[in-house]
Amino acid sequence: MTAATHTLEPAPATTTDIFSRDLPPVLTVEPGDTVIAGSLDASGYLARQRTPGEDQPRMIAGARGHCLTGPVAVAGALPGMVLAVRFVSVRPARWGWTAAAARDNRLTRRLGVAGGPPSWLLWEIDPNAGTAVSDHGYAVRTAPFLGVVGMPPAEPGEHSTVPPRAEGGGNIDCRELVAGSTLYLPVTVPGALLCLGDGHAAQGDGEVGGTAIECPMTTELVLDLVTGPPVPGIHALTPAGRITFGFSKDLDEAMADALDAMLTWMQSLSGLDKAAALALASPVVDLRITQVANDVWGVHAVLPAGSGVLDA
């Protein structure tokens, strides 16, 4: 059967601000189908801000979390399978924003900026040129990706979109998940019920201010199901290389989880025992702080593409 292409635009009936296995799917696709999905910025603004901090009308008034498009069901998806999300293209809108020091948390208190007022940047984005210029004249290169790609927890009820989860993903905020990447997510619920959004035109490792260049996005992705993955948890193949993840309120634990998963992957590729894989990892694997913005922090391990070590 020929794979189909579906278009999904953000609208009141196709967006959510929570993860829940009880939400009905807004679209059902077959494995191997393509979805061209529009998403609003994380706050769900219906129009660009004209002045920093301007509160424009939003898709979901009083939203509890990110404004996400979905859920999208994948026919035949069951817990124990893995959903492969291949990003064919990721194109930002022509505007975005960044806010910092907008929350009172352990990081803003440590930096001495808790309690505000927040600082804002407004961005003009040129998707064709791959640049963004702020209202203060700062120019940066863009590398667009979606901050939130995930499925609901298996437990019933409503779940926040803010923390990333080792089961099902969510607010991963990994800057490496650009076009050409495939993200592998363990399926948590029947149908998968994938939600996506939180477009970022550019972000540094860490997302240290709490937001990136937040923007609407149009993403073309292919959804498929796989069995017998080389890594039991969330992992990815990206232009930067092979990536594994760890999520925890403790960065040490997140780091160890990401590295442990990478060693498992390296063992499956090489036949080495774990200690030998660790020895090989030491000169080539990079550990990066994915984000420190979401209460549950992230670390990702990268086995760089083109390193000559275990290249596919």
C-alpha cells in the first residue's frame, strides 16, 4: 500500500496543552505515512508580538503547558514497540521571541534574576537565509527543530507538557533534532498519540534562559513503527551523529543514564564488553547538557558522525 501524506494545521480542535491517553486522536495515520504539521509557538500566540512581552490572543486561553498539535494516532502502535519520527523538513515562521528570567526556579535564584522583570527579545526570522535578527540588532544563524515531540504517560489523567520523560519523550529540547534526524520513542499507549510543537528557530545547548527563539513551525515528518531497537530508551540518529538521552532532576543521574544508553548502543554495534565500550567512548563521545529549563533536566550523549568510530 502506498504511503499517504496528511496535512494537520493548528486549530481549536487540533491542539492541546496537556498529555493524556484519554484525548481522542485528531488524525490517524498508517505506519510509513507522512504528516505535514503546523504548530504555533509554545504559548500558542495567534499573532506576532509587536512590542516585547505583549500578550496577544492565544489558541488556548489560560493554557497549562505548551500549545501542541495533536494527538496523532499511528495504527497498530502498541506499548513495547518504538515510534520512529523522521524529520524531513522543519521550517520556522518569520517571527519569534525569547524571554529570560520569567520564572522563579533554582537556576534563576542562583543567577540572581528571579522575581523579574523578565527580559524579552523579538526576532525577525528569514527561513530561506537561515538567519534571525532581534529587535536589538543581534543576528544569529537558525537551526530549527521542535522542542516537544512525545506521547502521553501510560497512567490515566492529565500530565504536564513541561518535563521530558524517559518513556514517551515530550519536552526534550534537543537542538540536534533538526531536519534529517530520526527520533526513536518507546510507545507508551495504544495508538502512540503523538503530540508536537514548541518550535525553536535556534537554541544553544542548555536553553539556559528558559526559552529559545520560540516560533510557529511547519514540520514534515514520517511516522513509522520499529521493533528490536539497539537501545531500549529514547535515542536518535541525527546529522550530528548517534544520540542517547538521560532525564533527571539530578544532572549527574541524567548524565549517567545518557552515557549508559550510549555504551549499550556501542556494544551492539561493536561486540565489545561494557568496559571496552567505555574506553572507546572516552576519546570520541561528547556529553552535552540538553536543557536546564524544564525542572527535569536533560543530558545527551553524542557519538559524532564522521568520527570513524562505529560509523554506519
